[in-house]
Amino acid sequence: MEASRKEKFASRYRVTLLHHLGPEAGQQNAVFQSDRMTAVKFFDRPSRFARELEVYRILLASGTRSIAGHNVPQLILADEELLVMELSIVQRPFVLDFEGAMKPEEVPDFEPLTIEEHYERLRELFGDRWTDALHVAEMFRVATGFTQRLRTWNARLGILQ
């Protein structure tokens, strides 16, 4: 991520970015903790920013602060020019990273074998709590109308520390 966007955001919103949050390896977006105790997320693509912003606006409009007992960050601000969002920091269990959420017409059709493979992958990621992860994903769909891709970093169930 280019330093100029970080500097522009910090200057524009009078905030200091302290340190990196979340997984760094393979992450498409960079997230930093601010001196305001918020998360500042820089997106690498306009499409990812737009999708996540769309989901956060739905959550904000409905007053959703948690989904199936999992904390949801609150949108504080979004800078569409810089592709940056400032969000509240939440404690586990939480649901994060909505840029991969899909509208109903975007969800691929699954063949029975593919669904079983999907369930096996969830068992590998979440162990005995894989059905809890499915429940959180379904409640996310009910709350937003979007299907959320499940990964260990976007649906921490409190046991995956």
C-alpha cells in the first residue's frame, strides 16, 4: 500500500495510524489501529471497497451491532476517494471483512458433492464449531441479504484464538 494514501488519510482526518491489525500474509487490504482506538482499513480495489461499504451501510441503517452473538464493527467514516474506511474495533467473537460478500444472484450453484466438500472445508477451519459458523453466515444473510464467505479471520467464534 502506498504511503501517500496513509498520509493523506491521516492529514485529512487528523488521526495517527499506530500499527497494523489482522493477518498480513496474503491480505489484499491493510488495516491499522488509530490513536482514536479505531480500525482504519485501506482497500486495494474500488470494487472491494464498494461492496464492503454497501454491507456496512445496510448494517448501519438497521442498527445491527451483532449477528448471532458475534460483534460487528460499526462504520465511522468512509472516504471514497482514498478507498478507506474507519471502523470501531470489536472483541471476539466477531464477524469481519465483508468485501467478499455476495448478492443472491452472485452466489454460485453448488452440486451435492461440492456442498459436501464445502462442509469438509468448514470442519477443517472451525472444527466442532463448523455448524456455528454456518449459523453466523445464515444470520448475516438474513440481516443484510448478502452471503458471506467464511474464513477463520472473518468469523472468529471465540475458540479460534
